[in-house]
Amino acid sequence: GPLTPHVHNHTTFWLAGTAACMACTLLVATRWYILHPPIGSTLYMTPNAARIMDRVAVPHPIMNARARLFTNGDLSTSGETIISRPQMSHPTGQHAPSSSAELDIGAYQSKESFSTLGGFSLVVVACLSLWRYFRYTKEPKPTYIAMATTTSQSMPRMSDLEEAVWKAIMHAHITEANDRQFEEAVMDSVVQVLAGTHAATREQARVLMDKVSHLASASLFGRMRRGITLTILYTIFDNLFDGLMGASRADAATPPAPRGSGKGGPTNEVVGVVDGIRQKRLGGGDVIVSEMGLGTQRWVSTDFNAPDEALCHRFMDRAILGSGINLVDTAEQYPIPSDFRRPEGLTEEVIGRWHKQDPSRRAKIVIATKITGGRNVNRKNIIADCEGSLKRLQTDYIDVYLLHWPARYSPQANWGQSLAYNHEFEQSPYYRDFASFEEICLAMGELHKKGKIRGWGLCNDNAFGLTACCEVAKRLGVPPPISMQGDFSLNNRRSEENGVTEASSPIHENVGFMAYNALGGGILTGKYFEGPPPATDDPDQNQARKTMSDPRGRHDVPGWGRTLYRYRSGPALRSAAVYKDLAEKYGMSLTELALRWCKERQGITTPLLRHTSMG
């Protein structure tokens, strides 16, 4: 949550007072110059300006005499007026002889204007000063908080509890030499401050943490200490407030997903923990996602084991309402495979119908969806397809909107079959007149400005596409992408080797990474090590037909089996067998080993898991 308005208002009002004084001074100077131009100078005044100067003149008998003296009773105006000394012209265009009486009248009027306007400006400043005194020094302060150790740091006005927590943080920042000591000092001192509080509700605790976290994000801390501070505050919020403030478990059962400070920070930083599941920043914005998410490619598809809508809703009930998962990844092209009974876009509709069952659900779910890539990507379609997804999802905004694959030719767009660049494909009619990075970034910026999306990103792209989009977006003044999505697992670590992880790093483009196929297309579940080989590879045709009649997964059906051959190449199967033995040695399944490894990689924000059952 933002800081309370009074933190910054004193600066605003003093700037307003200064501007008012400057305006008064300028008006006085202008009037003085018009009535007393330097000897030999010429002042040009249009008829409209002349009328205005007549209207703003302070009424006075001598002023009326001035008008009669200058105009001889004629106030008609035409053309441009010239005023000069010693021969002076009134704004009406009539000339009057120079005389001491004329000059004395002008001097009297200028002195009167100066006195009046100068006095007015002093009154304005005095009123602002009095208002500020009563506004900022007469605020009631709660009496139930003990102050922490004070520091010499200048601080904005805030409640005693906020001030105590903030001073504890600042004291540690000043006195502790390294980041480890800083972390320990902040944790100890903040816990000590909070232990003495008597806040009544968990909501008060949430407001406190949001305000102090916002202040920490806006401070001059280094990036490391800012990240440490935010992590500590959110950790205290999740793990300590139940004990310190007596919050009930029912109140804490399904807390809204953390939304971040709004100021951004390093991607992949942990900002909270919900039911043991870490909540991490996705990119440099304020989108916070769980360390694992739901992948929905095959939801309600025509696959033999695809979950139906009721089962998909049970998945979301368990993951989002019953634990700390908040991320659901989908696409306008899902389900895959589809047909006329289960068309593309149906998966988005299933998600939309789920969260519409309860208005509170939308705040608990982070929705990532994608526009179909290739030639479909241009400004017109980015806007139109986003509107289509919003309608199917029954929501006003999309948290993360991605390109499913690049608009340009890229070998990465073939889902990793080969990363060799083929120059001949550049001339393919399919890629002719593809959308430029500028067109894509401006369209995404337009959606962001309208509030249709909170962030955007790329899928099945490479380091070149990511870096180009980030730099073009910065140059155009629109939000850069916050997420990359790609194939990543124990058996496929290309993103760590081809520059994507380097480009995504917080010290470079600061972009999150969603990993799909973290189980290696199903090979890293270990189920294909039991029984015959995958049907597509089985030389025994009778056994292959038998396997296809009761498939274990996609590698046992002809269509998917041929498409996913890369996951069961010779090296992939040999390494999976080694990982299986390693998992058994340490008392876990191959599935658990693969997922634990993936989510702990420093460059990965969240792996996306696909399910076919609740088991």
C-alpha cells in the first residue's frame, strides 16, 4: 500500500506557496514596468492587453484622473499601442503630453499596486504556514507503541509504530558493517519492536508492513539491503504475526497473494511465504507469483487423459484456495490438441468460469496468457486478441500477457528441435513484413497504459529477442517485458547456456523466467522406465500396439510421440536413468528431484506443472 498522503504533502504545499509568491512578484514587476518604462524605451501593447491592464488596475480617484488625462474621455482602441517616455501613450492609443502630474500619478499607482499585491502574497504565505502547523503538529499519536532506538536520519511523519520499525531498520543500516550483520540486526530489532505492540487485527499488521515496505523500496539503500529489508518484512508478516498479534488460523487460511510494493525490485526475490510456498517477484514490476504454477496446455483438450472442466476447477481449488499457489499459465491457443467440440480459447473460458464463482478469487490468482505468435503478431492483433482473452477470462485485466512465439524467424520458436540458425528462413513468405520490436513494444505499452495488462513478456524466444525488446521499450518510454517463458529441465539447460539467463539477470534486463516441461516432457517422472519402451520407439510392433491401447502418457501415442522425440533421445534417457538412481539413493522420487532442482535454480522464477489427475 502507498504511504499516507501527509508524508509528502508538506513539500507540495511549500512549492505551491513559492509559486504563488513568484506569480505576485511577476505581476508587480510587470505593472511597474508598464507605468514606468525606462527613459527612451518603447513598450508594445495590443488592444486586448490594454483592456486587461485597465480591468486589473486598482480603483482609485487618482486612477480615474489618469484615464481622463491620457484619453480625454475617449476609451476606444484600435491597432497596436506604443508607450514611450517622455511622450507616453495610454493603452487606448491616445497620446498625452509628458508632465510631472502624469509621472506622479503613475508612481502613485505603482506604489499602491506593489503594497496591495505584496501584502496579499505575505498573507498567502502566512496562511500556508498556519495550515501546515496545525495539520502536521496536531496529529493524534497512538500511545501503545514503545519507540525503537532513534537515529539522526531525517524522517517523514508517520505513526509511532511505523516510525519505530523504520528507525530500527535505519539504525541497523548505519551501524552494521556487512549485509549478513544487517540482516540479523533488522530481524532482531523489528521483531523486538513488534513484540511490544497490541495491534488488534491482522489487517492492521498488513497495512503496517505495506507502508514500511513501500518506504524501504523508495529509500537510498543499496539493492542488496533493500531486498533484504523487504524479504524480512514479508517473512515477519507471514510467520510472526499469528503469534505476536493473536491472529486466528481461520483468518490466515487463504490470505490474498502478495502484490509487491509497486516500486519494483530484483526479479526472483522472495517477498513472502504462503503455506510453505515462496512468493517471488516476476521481473522488475510488482507482479508476485508462487514458486510453482499451473500449466494448462492440455486442460479440456482432446487428449486421451485430458482433465475435464470439473477436474480443472478442483485443481485450482486445491492449489489456489487450499495452498500458496497463485499462478495459472494459459494461452488463447489452448487447449492443445483441440477440435470443433473443444476449440481454441476453451481453456481461458474454464479459468474465467472458475474465478467468477466468487468475486474474491480474482485477487488470489495471477493469470498469464499468450497471443498466438508468428504472422499473427502485429499491433492490431495484439490489441484485438488481448480483448478476446479478457472476454473469455471474464476479467478486466491480465497479469502477464506474452507472445507465444516470436513474430520474426527464430530457431528457438520451433520449441527446441534445433537451435541452428537458417538464413534461408529469413526469406520465407511466412516471415515477410513481420512486426518490428518497436511495433510490439508500443502495442504492449498501449495495453499497459489502458490497464488491460499489468506486465508482458515473451515465450519460446532467445537472448537476442529478449534484450532487443527490453532496450527498445526503454527507448520508447514504455514498460519493458517482465517475463520470459521457455523449455527448461534437468535434461534441458539451454537457457542457462545460450545467454537467456545472463540477459534476464537483475543486473542486466531484470526479467523473470517461467519454465515449462520441467519434467522433461514426462520422461523425468520415471514412468517410462517401467514396462516396455515408449510405443513410438518399440521395435516390437505387437507390444507397441498394446502399449498404445493403454498409454502411460504422451510418448505412447503416435502424434505426441513423434513430436516429443527430443525428450527421449539417447542422451536424455541415459541421464534420466542416472537421476532416477540418484533420487532413490536420497529417498525421493525422480519427479520430486526434478522439480526441486528446477525451482532452486537462481535464474528460474517458477516452473509450470501440468496435471491430469489429483493423484
